[in-house]
Amino acid sequence: MNTVLIVDDERVIREGCRRVFEAEGFRVLTAPNGREALEIFYGETVDVILCDLIMPVMGAIEVLKEVTANRPDVPLIIITGHGTVANAVECMKMGAYDFITKPFRPDHLVMISRRALEKQALERRAKRLQEERTKSLQDLAEEQSRIRSIVNCMADGVLVMDRRLEVVLQNPALFRLLGLQPSSESRSSLDECFGDVGFVRALYDVMERSGEEPELISREFSRGNMHLRSLSAPVYGPGREVIGSVTVFTDITTFRALDEMKSSFVNMVSHELRSPLSAVAQQMTVLIDGLAGALEQKQREILGRARDKVLNLIGLITDLLDVARIESGHHVQQQVPVALGAMLADTVALMKSKAESQKIELLLDADPQLPLIQADPRSMEEVLTNLVANAINYSPDGGRVIVCAAQCGDYLEIRVSDTGIGIEADEIPKIFDKFYRVKHPKTRQVIGTGLGLSIVKGIVESHRGSVEVESRPGSGTTFRVFLPVVSEGGGSNHAEKASTVASPGRGR
């Protein structure tokens, strides 16, 4: 409800105006002179003032000066009867909203008052919007300053490009990593900063991803003795159009050196540990077989247990070497078209005796017309052997292990199912971790390193495939491996399999 203050020395005018405005839903305050009006004005909330021009004690001019100085947003309307119109116009020049001459019509009085209130509301809204805009600009400036401070303090280099591949932001770390002078122009072209054609092409590829889901593009290159990794992503505008790109540069020189040290260590382990241990195992076999002289039964048992420990150690070393090669990207030696049908049959035949010794039925159910895959044969043999061996080892009470293979769209699906102990739901997220093994009372006697499934996952992903696992405690486990088939043109189909999500498997 709006409040109107009526200031007039004539009681009839005040009461008449009261009835008119109250009938229109206004709250009405009255005063007989300007001094009392100002007392009400400072003590009450007043939205509009109607003030007689000439009054005893204090007239409209003095009231107008006070109102304009303290509350310029409150409109004041001059009511003039004895005064001249020229005086009323002069008051408007001083800040009055309008004037009305006596006698006046009630509807005219209400109309002018409502117009004044509308003007007041518009001015207040405009002021509020201006304040919000000023605050937003201040917040934006503070945010930009904060972001710039963060970017400038980063140890990694940051490069922001616009649609025309011109540099719009770069931090001091970028100058250091690329060997540029800090005095370079901030808005320079990409070619002036980089001589790496591959990186420039990668950024052009980023710019062509309009409307697509953001995808990071990684690239490694060298600048002198420094090795760098760049990670680029598109920047989208309101309409999902690409308006630029942001690239983060990381110095990986130390990591490269560590990789070289790890490779050297792997080679040392291969020659200095595995070869002597293999020779020890062979010599123990010679003794156990009696080729170096007859042994008593007890002696053969002791040597047999020692040989088993040595063989387990050789297996651990082999697994560690495989993990190191996978992590360094050197495990897959060659990729050629491979027909998995014969490889599956050989693996099942090889594991048949192991399954029979544990009273497990091992079955092969493979489509005779399996498509070719582009793969490293040795790596594929390792994947199949690990999966089948795991299925046998984790079925301690006998049962059945089924190995299946069939084409599934653009992928070849290999499925290894067992009826063993299964896996608890809370363990499934961990079972592809290195050295992790499922804990179960029935499998304590199973000897293993906990690296088998980590190796399987690494090999499959290096062949652009994925692994899924489904399991129910007490009912068994099924591992599903998806590998891209060879397309008609002779290459692998690299399309993403929409329905396949690489799930963690169990570390045995």
C-alpha cells in the first residue's frame, strides 16, 4: 500500500484529499504546514507528497529543498491556488514532479499521483539494476583477477587460443617451458610460438569439434633437452560452438628419465635374476629325475618343494616384467591378423590336465567362423591362459568352466565363465589392482602373484579393447573380453562400443 502525504493549510482540502485517496486504496497522512510535514516525512515511510505552494510557518519551496536533499526519489507535487503558475514551474525546475492548480478534479489528482509513483518505481528499478550491474562487473573483475593470479602461479604452462588460433592468454610458466621471452606480444599467432607442426594440427582438430562432447587431445614433444606433454581441450560458447581452446603444458622430463631407469631395471631383472633362477630350476629337475645319481624319497620331496618355490619366483619376475612393459607401452611387440579359434583350442587343450586334476569340466564353445583380430599373438595367449587358469583355480569344489567366443557387432567377444566361489560386490572395484587377490577360505592354497588380471586388462586395453566382469558369490564369475575385429579394409575397427564399459576384474 502506497502512502501519500497531504500538506495544506486548508482543512477542507486535506480531508477531501484524504477521502479521495483512501477510496483508491492509499494510506493517507496529513499536515497543516511544511514544518509538521517534514516531521512526518522523517518519521514515516512516505511514497509521494502533495504540498500547497504557499502556507503559514513553512511553504512548499522549503519542503522541496529538504526532500530533494535527503530523499530525492520521493516525488513532490505542488498544489497552487494563490501562487502563480510561474512559481509552480520554478518549483519543478528545483525538482518537483508536477503541479496542480486549485480547484482540481479528484481523478486528475489521483492520476498525477499514480504517474509520479510509476516514475518513482521505474527510477528505483533502474537504480537497482545499475547497482547489480556495477556489482556484477566488480565480481567479474575480481574473478578475472583471481583466475589470472592462479594461472600465473601455476607450475604448468597454460595457453589459451581464440578461434583464429591467436594467443589470448599465456602464463610465465609457458614462457619458461617453451624458451620464449616474457616480452613477447600476448596476442601473437600460434606459428610464432611453436615450430611443432603436429601440435598445431592437433589444435586445428580441437577447433573442429563443434557440438561434440569435450575430448582432451594429448601430445608429447621436445623443446631442446626438455620433454613436454600438452593436453588440449575446446572452449565452447553459449551455442555450443567452439570459440577457442585451452592447453596445459607439463614438464615430463623427469618422468622420461624415470621411465628409462625403470627400463634399465627391467632389463637387469631379466638377465640378472630370471636367467640364473631358470638355471637353478633346471638343475633341480636334473637332480629330481635322478640324472645325477639316485636320491632318496625324502630328498626328492625337499628338492621338489624347493623347485616349486623357484618356479613361483620365476613366475613373479615374469609377471613383474610384463606389468613394467605394459606400463611403458612396450609389451605389444607386433600386431598381425590373428585367428583366435585355434588359439582358444590350444589353450583349452593345454589347461585340460590342470582342470581334470581338480575335477573340473573344461569346455570350449566357439563359433567356427570367428573374425580376425589385429593383435600380438603372444599377448593374446597370455590373456587366454590367465583367464582360464583363474577360472580353474577359483573353482575349488569342481564344477565347470566354459570358454566361449563369438562376434558381437564390430567386436569379438571372448567369455570365460566358471561355477566357482564368485566375488563379493565390494571387492569387484579392486580386483584389477596390482597384487590384489580375492580373500576366501577355500582359495588360501591357490598360489599367485595377484598380477594376472592387471596384465590382462593392460594387454586388452593396449589392443583398444575392454574387459567386463559379472559375478555372484557362490554362483561363479564371468569375464567378457571385447576386441575390435579386422575391418574389410584390413585395419581394426576403432569405433567405441557404446554398450561396453570397462569394468574392474578380479586380481588373482
